Amino acid sequence: MAAGNNRRGRQTVRDMILSMVAVMGVAMVAYLTIPHSSNGDGVRVVDYSAALASAKRAAPYPILAPAGLSDQWRATSVSYDVDPDGHAGWHLGFVTPDGKYAAVEQSNEPKPDLLKSVVSGYAPDGSASIAGQDWSRYQGDHYRGLTVATGPATTLVTGSASYQELDQLAQALKP
């Protein structure tokens, strides 16, 4: 009787090992066939050139986008929308070289409304002269921002990035 239990015990162990090998094989096939980010950080970079061209044709104000930023600035989101009240909004989001978030927001909605919707809990935090323009700084609960009037619109450079990186993005903005 002990020999029968011993054979069953060895067979159970062998079955468990074969099951683990099968599971590991399926896991390895899944790992090899699922696409991975080339930079390993999971950031999905977007090409915003078509959206920028389309927004420039549609917007009632000059759309701004950065020119001359290094490849370490990776665009991750872009949109142009008109809300039910007729306010046109341009958005272009980035992961900065320091791995933080920064975005360009433009809208012809009132500046306080734009700030409230993007930089919640905002309070004035001084000013900065960037590319010959005076930008107002705001610190919010989670984001900070820089604003300047650009014709009939407000341009807001915002995010979790440092003021230094936000200044760099603002300085790169061109029509």
C-alpha cells in the first residue's frame, strides 16, 4: 500500500511540474508577442502635426505650438475642440525631459475660467519675462501655470513640471 501512495505522490509532483512548465510557456509566449514601449517607460508618443494644421485652419486665434524643443520632450496628447458656448480650445500635452507633465492650453474662454478648469485651486505666484513677453505665474493644488494674452485668446502653459521647464516650453511657442 505504501508503494502505491509513493507512486501517486511522484505522479502528482510530476503533474504539478508539467503544469507549471505549461503555464510558464504560455506566459513567455504572451510576453514575447505583446508590444512593449521602446523606451521602457510606457509613454505613448503622438504625432501632432496633422492636428496642429487642422486647428490652425479652424481656430479664431493664432494657435501656438513649440518649435525647437529637444527630442526629450515627448508629445503625448493633442486636441482641438469647440465647446457648446463656442469657446475654442487647443491642447498639446508633453512628458518633459525630467519625466513630468507639461501642456499648452489655449482658449478664447475667459482667463479665470481656463485657469479654474486646468489649474484647480490656483493662486498668483509672481511673473516671468519669457521671449520678451510678461507671463503671469499661478500655483495650483497639483499643477502650476504661466499665462499670457495672445490676441483674443489666453495661452496657458501648465503641468506638474517645474517653472524652469514650463518657461522652456513657453519660450518655444510659435504661431
